[in-house]
Amino acid sequence: MTNRKCDIGLIGLAVMGENLALNIESRGYSVAVFNRTTSKVDDFMAGRVKGQNFVGAHSLEELVESLAAPRKVMLMVKAGPAVDEFIEKVIPLLSPGDVIIDGGNTHFSDTERRTRYVESKGLLYIGTGVSGGEEGALKGPSMMPGGSEKAWPLVKPIFQAIAAKVGPAGDIPCCEWVGPRGAGHYVKMVHNGIEYGDMQLICEAYWMLKHALGLGNDELCDVFAEWNRGELDSYLIEITRDIFSVKEDETGQHLVDLVMDTAGAKGTGKWMSQLALDLGVPSTLVTMAVYARSLSAMKEPRVRASKVLRGPKATYRGDRQKFIEQIRQALYASKICSYAQGFVQLQAAAAEHDWPLKFGDIAMLWRGGCIIRAVFLERIKEAFDKSPQLENLLLAPYFKKAVRKAQTSWRHVVVTATRLGIPVPALSAALAYYDGYRSERLPANLLQAQRDYFGAHTYHRVDKPGEGPFHTDWLRLRKQFD
């Protein structure tokens, strides 16, 4: 309990809200909490935080009254209309210079709109991505704040105190100002999109190991444990290792084999794919990962199809240990492409929305606390530090060398998967992206000729640079066929 005004107010006591509030209080700050269902406030105050530095409020008026100026009110409620509803209710209770913070998985366009609206009322607004799930919220998430830049000094001490820490001394916070308006939530969305791609790539590597090589769960655990000691060292590889080690008490079977093969999604991967299409950038990894989840959800149709559609027998006849290493290299190269696509989309979005994003610093925000934290994020930081205008991570010396080293194995894995009838849509999409990006010429010349033929969409000519566009009467000039 405290008699002085609280440092921050938090609205929404679902699991993420509760854990974030506990994290804030554990760093020496006092927290006022409110929930629409006030009995949850009472339960929270009488339970997990009894005797700690919290104030429970039964109304928004009471919450705001308990806060020190400039007041900071953080919304941890479901993204969408609920956020707008609370903004409308809390604005009349606040004073100029106070800050409203949205910590949910909000679409960046809503944050763009809300920032302008809240600022028009004389207040400040922050939309911050918070990554790391329930555990991250409690122990230290990765945080990606954006919005009203004047609000950043007011929340910086709290945000950086509660964020995950990395570095040799464990004192570098995974939280820094990203940019104006919706920039923070956009960066969080791209983080989630890369997460979609990473997870799908890992699943495809697992499926190759399981079905082409016949590895059991204990062997899979050993493989992923080994991979986590090298270039692939990351949170997702680590938890994959752990998953293969878990046996269920009731049946004694490995739990992963009892989990239904239908994957859920909360929409951020789809947002990234949709916005990539709007920007005209080829974020193919996240798109294929979203489609893979959609196909997994078609469980009953797949079961029916499996009884009538046939393919080859999925058994690899070559050197097992060599193939395991080739799968690792294919996974690593594909992972590089996934991050490369994510940063290309961030670059395009920054230009489109006039956000001064610092791409190397963004990579550093993902080193700890978040789902895609990985050792090689340091390499991304180095690449952008050396070349701030870097067009694509694939062009950076480290990643160019890594992909060149993995390329033969990568191709062998994709070809083998196709030959054995094992679906690897993300691994294939990554390789196709690499091959397309490295090609000086693509078959789009024929595509554009087709468009001009049927729709007079015009074209440009390689032999007349700077001239055009041109249009041809293809029907008149064509060869006559019977």
C-alpha cells in the first residue's frame, strides 16, 4: 500500500495486464489498477499483490485521481473498439501533458489515428508493442514504443526498467523509442510476422527429420539441442528442444504427438502480409506461414483427402547425419531470408509513413524478452551500423557468406522434400525469394507483354532506357494460326 500518488495507472487485469503490473511494481514503482469488472480488482488486491505497492480503483475517476502528474494511464485491454471506448472515457479526466498508453496488439493504423486524436485534445499518446507473452510481461518483455515523442521521457524510466536486459553486464534494456504515431505497433507487427515465418520453418525442418529420416522425439530433442549451441541459437529453437522432451503423465507418451495438428493465429501475421501487398514488397515467408496455418485448420478435409490422394513414400536413403546438417543449413539460410524480408518491409513502411526508423536499433530490441530473440540479431545490428542504407540483409557480407555456404544444402533439402512428397512451403518460398532477388532478369517481360496484349497496359524497353511507355498491337503483328 502507499499513501502517495502512484507512478502509473493500468487498465485491464487479464493475464498480460496483471503480469505487467507486477513487473512494474517489482522495479520500485507504485501502480494503480482498474478493471471493468471491479471484483477482479478486489481479487487482485487481496491475492497476488496483497501488501504490495498497489492501489485498487473501482472507477476510472478513482484511478486517475490516484496518479501523480503528469499522469500515465496504460491500457492493457483487447485491441479494437475497447481501446477507443476507454480513450473516450479517460480523456475528460486527464490534464494537458498526461499520457495514454496502449500496450495491446493494435493495428498500426489505429495507433496512427489515435495519436492524432489524443494529441488534438492536448494529451500525449503511446502505442507500444509488448512481446514475450505472459512470462515476458512478468519478467521482462521486449518493448517497441511509438507515438507522441514528447511522451517518451515521461515513460522511459519505467519502460526501460521493466524491459528485458541483455549485453555482457545484463544492463541493456530491450526497449527504445521507435518513431512517431503507429511506428511502434508496426515494428511489433513485423516482429510477429517474422515469428510466423520462423515457426513455420522450424516445423518444416522437424517434419523432414521425422518423416524423411524417421527420427523419434528423443532424437529430435538431441538434434535441436545441438542446433541451439550454434548459429541457430534462439528462443524458438530452445523451446522446440524442450517440447520434444516432454512426456504426458497420464499416457506416458510424448505430448507433442498428442497435440492436434491445427494451428491458431491472432492476426498479426496476416496484417503483415496484407500490408506487404499494399506496399508492393515480397514478404513471402510470412504469407506462406499464414497459409500453412490456414491449411492446418482444414483438418477434416485433409483427413478425407489423405484417404484418396497419393504421393511418394517419404523415406530418405542417403547419409542420415549429413542430411541432418543439410536441413540445419537450409533452416538457417531460410531464416536469414525471413529477416531480410521483414526489414525490407520496415524500410518501405518507413518511407511510406515518414517514420525515421533505425533498423539496427530495432534488431537490438529483439535480443531479449521477445519470441524471435536470437544470437544472430547482433549480426543484423552490425550490418546496418556498417551500411545504414543497406537495401537488403542478403547483401551484407556476413549474411551473403552464410547463404552462399548453405546454398547447396538448402537446394538439396527443398528438392528432396519435393521428391519425397513432404510439404515445405516456407523453405521453398525462401529459396524462391533468394533466386528471384539475385536474378538480373525475370520472366516479367512476358507477363508485361501479356498485359499489354489484352489490356493495353503498356511496357518499357531494355533497349530504350528512359523512353516510353510503349504499346504494341500484338494481335495485328502476331503470326497467323489456323
